[in-house]
Amino acid sequence: MKLENKTFIVTGSTSGMGKASALLFAREGANLILSGRDASRGESLAREIRSMPAQVHFIPGDVGDVMVNKTLVRTAIECFGQLDGLICHAGELGLGSISDLTIEDWQVTFRTNVDSVFYLLKFALPEMLKRPQASVVINASIAAFKSFPNHPAYCASKAAVVALARQAAVDYGPVVRINSICPGPVDTPLIHASAVAFPDPKQAVADAGKNTVMQRLGQPEDIARLVLFLASEDASWITGSCYVIDGGILAKG
């Protein structure tokens, strides 16, 4: 198993790519601290993971809150005595053009997509620096490089975390490796929520898959396998990088 005796925090774990990552990490032997805003789904996931069996604790809450991040790190140390990595999947859309987007929605999007990553890194890095081969994987988006209608907060926030991951990798290597991933259209609740920014949401989701070189939407498990690679010692010489996993959308221009 690639992650045996390692402890990871996974945010945004109650659905989509976060849930797929949590399940795959559990199968690979990791001890897990999970977070998410939906307590019911989080506890259900924790029960599923315990049945594997694997060790897991779920902490409900909004990672945009400073104290939630501090609690996640404290729980990892109290329960498992170590912290080997972070998998940051929590995300917020904040739909609307600049003219229409409220200041509150802009702030909430940045608080979830950017501030939460900074908070978790700030509290977790002192613990990860004690561990060999610690690793952080931050879920950004191709929206960091490609503009989408009525997504200014999302696009700007995802570009910000790509830059944050690259910068933090310089400060904390070689002990802690820090990378970001930039998924394209993945079949998760977020893509369906995002599609309401288009005139025909259902068609927009269908077209998103057809417009990839691979002619389909990505699946959460596709992303989880890349996250596992980057988090594991298989990627021991990779840091400060941004991995696009988009079915070839950016290659088409």
C-alpha cells in the first residue's frame, strides 16, 4: 500500500473529487482526518471507510473558518501523532459577472478557495516539517488558465492557489512537497452547479464532456488517482508543479 502508516487531512471530502480521494487513500492504508460542511454525508463516508477497515475521523465545518483548520491539524496529531500531508479539495463557485456578483459572494469564494488553503498550510506545516516525504496537493482548476462566462471569482481564486502552491513549494522544500492539480470538466455536483451560468445548463454539461479530446467528462476517480500519485513517494522528485488533468481541453486551445 502506498500510504501505509501515513496521516492525511482531506478537505471537501463529502462529495466528488474529495470523496473519491478519501476512499482511495483509505484503500492505500492512510489514516484520515476528513472535513466537509455536510455532517450527514461526512459521517456516512467515515462509516464506509471504517468498514474497509481504515482509521478515520470526520470533522464537520467550513474550512473558510480559521478555527476549523486549526481543529483539523490538532485532531490529526491527537489521534495519530503525526501529519504527513494535506489534500485540499474544498471549493466554492461564486457565480456572476463582476457587475452582478455581490461583494459577499466574492469574499466567500476567496475564503473557501484561497484563504482556507493558507490557513491549513499555516497550521499544518510545522507538523509536516517533522515528517519525511510530507506532501500537499491543492485542487485548483483549468479555470486558472481558461476563462469561463460569469466565473470571475472562481477563475481568479483558482489562479491564486496555483501561485500559492508554487511559492510555498520553494519555502518548504525539500521536506514538504507542494503541488496543485487543475482538473477540467469532472462529473461532480460542482459542474452541474457551474452550468447554471450558461443559457442551457444541461446542454452545457453535455458539451463540456464532448469538447474534451477524450470525448467524456472526467470522473472523480480519475482525479483521485493523480492526487494519490502526487501524495505518494512515487512523486518524490515533484514539487512546485501544476498538473493539468482535463481530458485534453487546453490542448485544443
